[in-house]
Amino acid sequence: MHSKIVPWLGALLLTTSAWAQHAPAPAGTAPPPPAPAGAVQLQTVTVRGEQPGPALWEVRRGDHVLWIVGTLSPLPKHAEWQWTKLEQALSRSTELLEAPSARLKMPPSLFSRLALQPSAKLNPGGGTLQRLLSPDMYERWLALRHQYLGDDDALQFMRPIIVAQRLYEKALAANDLTNDIDVAGMVEKLAHHHGVRVIGVRYELVVTHAPPAKTSDQDQQQGIACLDETMRLVEHDMPKLTERANAWATGDMKTLQGLMPQKSYEPCIVSSINGDFEHQLNIPDLPQRIESAWMEAADAALVRNRHTVAILSMDQLLSSDGYLAKLKERGYVVRAPEDVQP
């Protein structure tokens, strides 16, 4: 059995075997609200040093409690944070629910036929970005390349999606942000330290046939659209990404909530890295299937345990159609971080 692990929809994960692992992924942005009185003025300077750290939401039915820690990416590269509230919650808990994921099971012969991640870095036939992009888009690209990537002519021959990924990574680094901090993995290590059982929450999908392969032209057009989206993000939204990362690191949930998208959002970079699974495998409702698996696991944990901790992405937590909203619909009492004392 072959295996491949990729990030998907924030904290959601997909694998092609019976084993699941973890990886982070980027998330979207939204306009910030006015800063509350007395709030730390973070602006676009990335915080450094030790910070209060991630907050906890509380979900309660009777005297049974589920505390949820939200993960985020990117985060400040040089910041460290305290885990005081989380450790207090873990010390009282029986189980930790992992971040929800999907597990794809398929025969090895089928796995080898699925183009889960494009391997070619260069444009077919020696094509260049100058030929592929519109004049206006190409001028924007030249300016961003000079600012973040230097004047490397080799980039001219690379596929737009590869260029988009490199631009995004360099823009994050230039703003002291990183996607390399595995918050979920840190939480799981703390759980093991406190003797808490770690419970996998995975929707299992058996794949028996390969979907139609995308044409090279379709791949290129999607890559061009993604490069355009990524350039707009770098041009206009890096201060928001920085402010959002700072808000998470300092526990400023009011600011963070205002900066999160109102609806679940997946940047094109993440879709591309994941091979666009939900479209490739013709399962457009895969996020809902994974959500249902998590809701079932949360229901069961709240019945069998007095205290449980869970991991979700901030997007899953705070979007208007997210997990907290669904828990409220089920009759659970949900308390915001400022009201939670583990």
C-alpha cells in the first residue's frame, strides 16, 4: 500500500493509505474590525518573544466539557507562546481529539495512476510566463519578483502554480511569518506528557476507480488563476496576515475573529498542493463528510468523558458555517475564550 500525506482545508488532512499524519496549511483573510480599547497595537510588525498564546473555547452539556484549541497558519516566525490554559485543560482531561482528517484507501495500482501533485516544474514546450500571462499581470509579476525573489530569469520558464508557491513562501519569510509551525503536533506532545489519550478523528473513503485526468491546458489555466490570486494576496493582504498571526500568538481573539473569513475558505495554493482532491475524486462534499465525522466524535467524547480537549483550525472554529455554529445548533452551550477558565 502506497501512502501520501498532504494538507487540506486548513487543519484537515488526506492520506492514501491506512496511516494518517499531519501538516499545516495556509488560510484566508478578511477585513479587520476596529481595535478594542486597550488592545495591543500590533499593526504590521510581527511579534517576537514569549506571548500569551492560543485561547480555548468551551463546549458544554451539563457537567461534561470539551475545550477546543484553534490552530492557524502562517504564524510569527520568532514568537514563542505559553501553554498555561491548555496544559490546565489537558491535566483535567481524559482524551484529546486530533484535528479532523480524511483517509483515502485505494489499491496500489490505482494510487500510481492518480496525479495527486503535479511533478513538472517547467512549462510544456519551453513556454514562458511572459507568453502565458496578460501584459498587465506580467508587469505585476515582474514587480513582485524583483521585490521578493530577485531577478532570477529561470523563474520565467516555471509553471505558474510553482511560481505562485515560491512567491507566497518568500513573501511570508519577508514578513517574519512561517507555515512551518506544527501547532497540532505541539498540542499532541503536551497531551502525551499529561497522559491523555489521543483519539484520531478520520473520515474513511474507499476509492475504487480513477477520476478523469485534467489536461495540461486545464492545469495551466488553473495555475495562472492561482498566480493572480496569490499576487493579489501578496500585494494587498500581507499586513492582514501579519495582524492575524499576531492576534493568535497574543490571544487577542476579538481581533482574530474580525480577521477570519465569514465562510470557510481555501486558498488556491492549498488546493493545488493537495491535488484538488475533492474535484479529482468527484466528492465535492468531502469537507461536510469530515465535519460529520468530527461531530460524531465530539458527541461521543462529551458523553464518555467529563473533560476532553480537541484541535480545530481557526477557520473551522470561527466561520459562520463552522463547527462552533453547528455545535450551538445541536444545543451545546459554547463559551468564548474570555469567559473560559479551565
